[in-house]
Amino acid sequence: MRRVLNDLKIMILANLWIVPVVAALVWALFQFVAPPPPMSASMATGTQGGAYQQFAERLKEELAKEGFELHLVPTSGSRDNLQQLLADAPQVQIALVQSGLERQLAPAEQQRLESLGAIYQEPLWLFYRLYRREASLDRIADLLPLRLGLGGEGSGTRAASDAILGANAIAPEQYPATWQSLGGGKAARALLAGELDAAFFVGPAENALVQQLAASPDIALAHFRRAAAYEARLPFFNRVTVGEGLLDLASNAPDRDIVTLAPVATLVVNEEFNPGLVPLFLAASREVMKNGTLLDAAGAFPSAEPRTFELHQDAEHYYAKGLPILQRYLPFRIASLADRYIILLIPLIVVMIPLVKAVGPIYQWRIRARIYRWYKHLREIDRKLHAGSLPAELDSEIERLEQLEDELAAVEVPLSYSNELYELHMHLRYVIERLRALQQRRRDAPQHAPSSLAPSADRD
């Protein structure tokens, strides 16, 4: 047992060179492997109590299940969200943005942002007061004499209403004085109080304001009869059919099938957003939207279409192949670390294969070097014997070899190399005996022997 442990010790000491080599390789590879993604981020949410803020709250809850902390930053709406993302020192990395707003950005600004996909449809609702039961809005031009709420400044509603009006050749400088930059709860209250005749709203069908207005007997919902024409000219709008009674069955609102237009709420990220978080956010968004909405089928969102900003490369991979394999079975934090260790392991294995193959030959060379280096002394004496150049007195040479023999006795090699060590002992003893025999012949030789015979005697 002691011998086995000794052999193991020799083997470890002979291969210690591989430890700094592997350490250097691991250090070098860690310099090129991206660090694990952070476990927190900030999201611009829109107005307090709005649809964006409600979605963000549910998204935050889903992410918290994975130990991820999402900070919510209230804003004034979609346009403000874009400004937050494009700030010189952005405090947010992700936001919901209404489709169509990207058209208002310069190309350089568009290139700084990427989309993770559409999250849900947010229809454009045009509600108006019924002064006569038979009254209706047939065309957008019918709004000109009315008191109209366009949506708040900087809001997605205002961007959508401006686009609709612009398609009808009604520019902002032509807006009547009775049109107001009013939206959200203020516009709804003014409409219900009779202070407005009509107002635009953007939001899902489940939105509390939409439900409240739809249930009012004095309020009707406009039908976009020319929705196909708007869709052709404004590609960020989709036609959406709102079935009879969909908004409120009790009051049968709307009282007939109507068609409206819908942009989509899109998850947009800036350059500060870590790509490793893309699958996590999309999986959480899918969980939030798994049951769909009144207008969106279950499982329809998030979706790569329609595209607004350029789709993030990792988002494209998610829509094509789903979650990374490890994230399907492991918590996000563990899976993200494992992904990076696997990336690290592959090149390490590639480099380690030839190193491991070299361990055997190098180990063999290092062990044999403990033996073979002694042959240098024997070779020197053998050459001197052959050349007849050994000194007349051989005592010093014999003493030198006997010292080597004593040193050789302390050399340790594994059992598998013992035969070579013993062969060295035999060769060393053979040379010593040979020198002693030569020394004895020199002593026995006549003192008057010709000197020319000495070289031949040395070669004996």
C-alpha cells in the first residue's frame, strides 16, 4: 500500500505542470465568455392605472417567480416611453410602445431600439354622444363641428388620432378650436358629463374606461366603415371586428358588429437591455397573455408580427425554437449560469484533449529523465576509455562513480520503471568494475613497458 501511494505521489508531482496550464486556459476563456445576465431591470409603464401599467404589474409578478426584480417607472405614455429608452443615460431598459410611433423617430434613433415582439392589440375606440337616437358618425369629417377629445399630448392615443385625421387630410393646424388635447379618465368624464361630444381612446377591450363608456346608454361606438382603406395607408393599424355585445352584454354594447382599427403594444428594448434576458421576458409575457383577451385568442401573443422596430435576434430565435433547452427544465438563474459554463466547457475540452494525450508521453519522459540523465557520466567515461585518455590514476574516476551509485540509490521511480533503474545500477557497476580491472592491469604491467602500449591497454 505504501508503495502504491508513493507511486501516486510521484505521478502527481510529475504532472503538476498541467495545473497552471489549465488555470491559464480557464482564466482566458472567462475573459471571452459574457457574464451572466443581471437579475433586475427597469421598465417604463405609461400612466398610472393604464393598460401598460397593468400589464407591467402582472409581468413583474411572473418575473418575481424566477427571482427577477422588475422596477416599474411611470410615464405619460408611449411617446414618453420612447424618450426614456433613447435618453443619453437611460434609467429604463425596456418599455411598452404603441406601434406606429416608430415612424416619428429619425433612422439613427430607430437603430438604437429593438423589438421583442407584439404583446397585445390595443384598439382605437371613437366614442360619441347620442343627442338623437338615430345619430351616427359616418365619416371622420363629421367630427369637425363637434367638441372632440384627441388624447393627451405625448400619448399613444394622440398619435393614433393624429394619424387617422391626417389620412383624411386634416392637419393639426386645421384642428378646430373645439378639439382638445384631452384623453384617458379626463376625456371619459368630460364625455359622460356632456362636456365633449366625442373622444378617441386606445386600450384593450377590458379597459375600465372602455367598459364604462360602452355601458352608458348615452354613448355610442363609431364604426370605421373604411377600415380597409386605413389599414392600407397606415400599416401599423389592423382591422378588428368587435362583435355585438362584446363590450357589455347587459347593455348589448355595441348593438351591432362594428369594425375598428388597432395598433399593437410592443415590447421595445434599448442597447442597455441584456440579451440574456430576452427568453425570460418573452416567456413571462406569454404566461401573462396565455388566456388571451376579449379580442386576442389565447396563446396568440407575444408574437413576432406585426414588426415595428427591428426584431431582436434572440427574440427571433425564441419565436422559431422556443425557450433554450436548459431554461425549460431549470430556474432561469441556474440555467443562465449553466449555459455559460457549457459554452466555456466546449473550448476547454477541445484544448484539453491534446493536453491529456500529452500527459502520458510527458510523464514517461519525465520519469525516464530521472534515470537516463545518469548515463551522461557513463558515456563520458566510455568515450575516454575508447580514446585512451583516462588519467594514469583512476581512483578519482572510480570514486566519482561510486558517489553516483550512492546518489542513484535515493532516486525514486514508479514500480513500472524499476527495471530501467536496476539496469542503470548494473551498467554503473559494470563501468566501475571495468575501471578497476584497467587499474589493476596498469599496476601489474612492467615499469619498462613501451609507452606506445598504454593507449592499447586503455582501450582494453
